[in-house]
Amino acid sequence: MSQYVSLNEVVRSVLIEEGQYTNHKLLQYTEFAVRTLKELNFDVIQNIRSVELQPQSPNNTRYQLPADFVNYVKIGICTNGLIAPLGEAPGLCLVESYDDCGFVSSRTPDIEFETPVDTVYWFEGLKNGEFVGKRFGIRGGQSSKGYYRIDRENNQLLVDSLAAGNAILMEYISDGTSPEGEMNVHAFAEEALRAGIRLRSLRSKRNIPGAEKEMARRDYYSEKRLARARMKSFTKDEAMQMARKGVQSAPKF
């Protein structure tokens, strides 16, 4: 964890820089640090965590999201060591009706409309010994693994019947908190965190001139831009590799 610095260490260091050698303002500055770190996690650091979700409902269509979940990066099912992504379906019903056994009741409309995600059946590439590819007659962009929707009100992931019951792999942006209550900041964003703490402390004081507050604001956003550039470092070898991927050899006649 050498690339990370504890939040408590940064807060105490800022207090020492401002000449505060007691713990009277430790709680207040810790609050400034927590709020600043969450903002940095949203905009700059984007602390990405991975988790395997298990179904939490009787019909295996609902999964409880982590407590530190902010937004998802990738949602899918592990297939042959790779993540097969699920498709997003904003039309999945969040309000469900259940039968006496606790399973979702069938609510298939009587009218005809485009094939819903729950009734798409997929066939493998062989039929009667002949290669025919996947299912024909439906639009492109369909997902053979299933579909999902985020239920933010209940902090849950909702999937359709194709993906129901499977272990769902999700990469998501965390707000930086942990069940143990420990918070750390990446070394690249440490100075941005310090600048954010100073800015929030000046904003809470009425006797500070506006010019000084504006200077602190500019310093904070400057440190944020520098931290963002450091976090998104791109080496020469990676650039060459990306360039070579766009080159494809073709036969010459």
C-alpha cells in the first residue's frame, strides 16, 4: 500500500502546516478531508473496485450493490476467463408482482411488440451439422448473456431471466470508504487533497478576504488537473501498441 497515504496522516500534516499543534480541530478537518476525498474519487481518482455479486431475491433477479457504490464501469458474467458484458435494459420493471411462491408473476403483454429481452432465445452455431451462426431475424446489439438495470432507490442490480441466478461480476467506482472505516488517498492525489482541505477550511471562516479564498480555490483546481494528468499516464510503448493494432496486413496479388 506504499502508493496510498492514510487520510489521518494527511489531515494531521495539514494541521501542523497551519500551526495547529493540538487535536481541537482534528474532527473538523477530518470532515473536510472526507468530503474532498469523495469529490476526488468522483472526478479524478475514480477508485475502481471489483466484486462478485450473488442473487439476493427468491427469483434470483436482484443483487445487492456494495455500500460504497457510486456508479458502474462494467457489468458482466465471467466466461472463459473474460467478462462477457450484459446489455443495459432501461425498460426492465423495477416494481414487480409476485405469486404465492415468491416468484415474479408473468406479465407478458397481450399485444404484439418488438421482441423483449426476456423472450430472446439464442442458438449455437451448428444446426443439423450446418454452420448457421447465431439467431437471425432480430436487430443487432443483442446480448446473449442477459440484461440489467440499476435500481438506485434500493441500491440493487436487477437482471432479466437470462442472467438470473448467475454470479455477476461488476467493476464500479467507489466513494473511497471501506467497511473498516479506513480511508486512503493515492499518492498522486495527495496534494490535491491537501489543497481541498485548505479551501474548505477557509470557506468556513468569515474573516478571510475573498482574494485569499479565490487563490485557494485556484490552487485546488490546479492540483486536481495535475492529479488527473498523473492518474492517466500513457507511456510510449502503450501508444505504439495501440497504433500497431490499427494496422492489418492484406494479401497482395
